Amino acid sequence: LLRGGLAELGRVDNAWLSVDFGARQFATGIGMSHPAVGAASLQVGGAIRDDGVFAVRTPDGRAVAGALTVDGKEAGYFFEQPVATGTGGAFMGITRWRR
């Protein structure tokens, strides 16, 4: 969690990543929480470019940007999920996935 320019440790639960190689699409979801701001959930999906890069930013500030390895066996991405209005800040983190 990043609030007021300071990073605070939050909790991540129920994270998942789905990749459809044939359709070149991804979908992902992460549950997050922190005692000061409560819980939040990030769910986004979108296209994967020919080079394996994917990125999505929604109008409400949710974002995911990452890439697949050339062999398709690993992926990683950065995520950002704003916290509820009035509390300020955002959940931010990085992931690494292997199959």
C-alpha cells in the first residue's frame, strides 16, 4: 500500500492469472487488504501483443502491465489498485507466475 508517499505492507490473497495463448488474451485478479483502508479487489483483462507484452489501465485507475517469457512458461506484471475514495493511496505490487 502506498499512502502519502510512504509504502506500507499489505496482504494479497486469491491471486490468479489466466492466459489464452490462441486468442492472445489474459485475465487476472488479486484480492488485497490493509488494516488502515480495508479490502480491495483488482480484476482486469486484455490483449497480449505479439512480443508477449500486455498492459491495461482502466478509467478508475486500475492498472496491470507485464509480459510473458518467450517460451510462455513464466509471466510477471506490475499492478496498481486505488483504495476507496477518501482514504488516499493505492495498492501497488509486482507478481511472478510460473507454470
